[in-house]
Amino acid sequence: MLTAIRAEQLFDGLVDRPLIHQTVIVIDGRIDGTVTGDPALPDHAVHVDTPLLAPGFIDMQINGAADQLFNDAPNVDALATIAAGAIRGGAAHILPTFITADGQAYRRALDATHRACEQRIPGILGVHLEGPFLSPQRPGIHDRTSIRPLDQDDLAYLINCENRVRLITLAPEEQAPGVITDLAEAGWVVFAGHSEATWLDMTRAVKEGLHGVTHLFNAMSQLTPREPGVVGSALADQRLFAGIIADGHHVHPTNLKLAVSIIGPDRLCLVTDAMPTLGGSEDGFRLAGKDIVLRRGRLTDMDGTLAGAHLSMADAVDTMVRSAGASLADALRMASTTPARALGLNHELGLIKPGQRASLTLLDNRLGVQGVMIDGSLQEIMKSRAASAR
């Protein structure tokens, strides 16, 4: 199959200014090349036009979408629903995120994501396990009673996990020495989050293989005069990536600007932390026995504690441009190129260049989602447009 995507502006993940009037040629799920203008192509080629084209957005932290919460239904059907909701928000690939639950419930989530990948459910890249190995001092909306350290039985199971792409958020200070090393050597990308870690804790964790921090500024030890904490470590340590929720509620615009200026687009990753209301029909849901309600764009429980976000990847990009002063090129990198690097997938995703997987996000000039291509396949949002453009 040959598809030609003609873009008024092309951001390839490398340039700081858009390339104008470019056509990206996709053959059999891979990017074959990029040419200026409108090249002559065979009659069977599918032609698609878009104002703006970027590498496919990668959401490393999404709990739910389209009225479905992964924790409620850790199965393939639920994952397909969540992925479809994320696609409508511009995400080409997601790491469905399973948060703290009782005992070994997380194992069902790992099995479900592995089966979803085997069945090639569009958009499912792997899994993000956020808990239960967190700090009871920084639970956020997580069920404090289910938070616990990672034990040897957990470690043995996680080391043998079959998911190819796997991210785990844990509190480094709560784990036994060597745990992070063992996970990293087994292929896990290890992030710190929901953590009271000190600078010394973080320094030790980085030496063991810690790779980043989850939702920077939220549910973690803060930067203080004599203790940098997790926030200070993320700002200062060039080895760490950092996810950030740019919804206008989780992080003040000034802190967004600070993160961009200090951490920069090459280490900062936009995530949604989205919940079932994203692309859904309901304005509330239940989470760990609590009623969560959407009001004025904020998801909170009855006590006002933030409970994930009502946010798409395209909206996160828009927030970084409007509220954080990021250039459009940098905001798009934070949504695609940098997450790919954080997950060790930069050889196949996050750039528009020959040989890369043809996973792309198509936007209008106001950053509204026109469509998404995943491994050369236009998803439902674009199929009617592609058909009419032939």
C-alpha cells in the first residue's frame, strides 16, 4: 500500500521551523521518503492533505478514555476502547496505565497489554505500571491502603514480563537496594513518582538505572533551600526524562515555563494522565471507591484531590505553546520525539524520516486533530477524508 500525505507544514522532529509544502510517502507501514511539492505517483496511491504533520504523538501515561478505565477492566476490549479515545485526541501510541490496586492485581494488566500487542490493537505500545510500589506519604488519588514495597515475588514476575515496551513508576526510597538495577536490566524503563525521595535517594536510584520522573511537580518531594527532592533532581540531572501534565490544573503556567527552560524539550515528555472522561459521554466515574467528578476541566474527588486529567495530547501541545511559551516545534517534540527517546524507541518512532514506522499525527492550523496514522494505517478519524481525496 502506498499513501502520500501532503502537508502545508511538516515538523519532522528535528527541525525548529516547519518544512513547507512537503509530501511524505508511506509504503507498507514505513516512511519511504519526503519530497517537496506534489510528486507523480501511481494511480493506486491514497492521497491525504493536512495543514500540519508531525511524528505520531506517544502518550506514556493514560489511565482511561471513552468512558473506560483500565483499572476497572484490565482486558483487551477495554484497551481497544481506550486507544480509540486517545487516537481521537491525537495519540498514535499509548502506554495504558494501571494504577495502584490490591495485591497482585497489576498482573492482569500486564497480561492484557501483552495480548493486545499480540493482537495488534491499534495504538497499544506496551504498559505503564504506576503503583502499587509507591510512597504512602505521597499517594495522591491512589488507594493508600494498597500501596506497598516491591517484594521478591513481584520482582521475579516483573523480570519475566512479556511486554516489549514497559514503564514502571515507583518510589525509589521505598524499594530494597538493587531493585531498580534488576528491573532496568530486565528491560523496564524505571521512573520515580509518588515519592518522598531525597536528593541522595535519587542520586542512588539514578546510579541503579532510574530513567525519569512521572508527572513532574505532582505527588513528589519538592525543591526546597536545603533539599532538592525529586523535583530538583529532575531539573538538575541531565540523565533524567520527565513526564508533565500540561492541562492548566496540575502545573502552574510559570512552572511549565520553568520546566521548558531548564529541562528543555529533549528531556520533557508531555503526558495526559487521562481518565474515562476523555472522549467519553460521562462527566464522572468511580476510582478506588471514590466518586470523581469533572468540573471546569478539573477531575477531582469530593475532597478536591486531583484524580488524573481531562486532557488530550493535542490539547497538551496547545497548552505548552499558549501558556508555557514553547515553540510549536518544541511542543511537538515533547509529544512525540522525546517520549520515543525516553522509551528507547527513537530508532523506529518519533521522527519523520525514511525507515521509521509510519506513525503520524495530522493537525489543522489551530492544533485540532485531523487524523492519526499508525504503522501506515489511517484510523477511523481519517478514513472518510482519505476516501474523498482519492
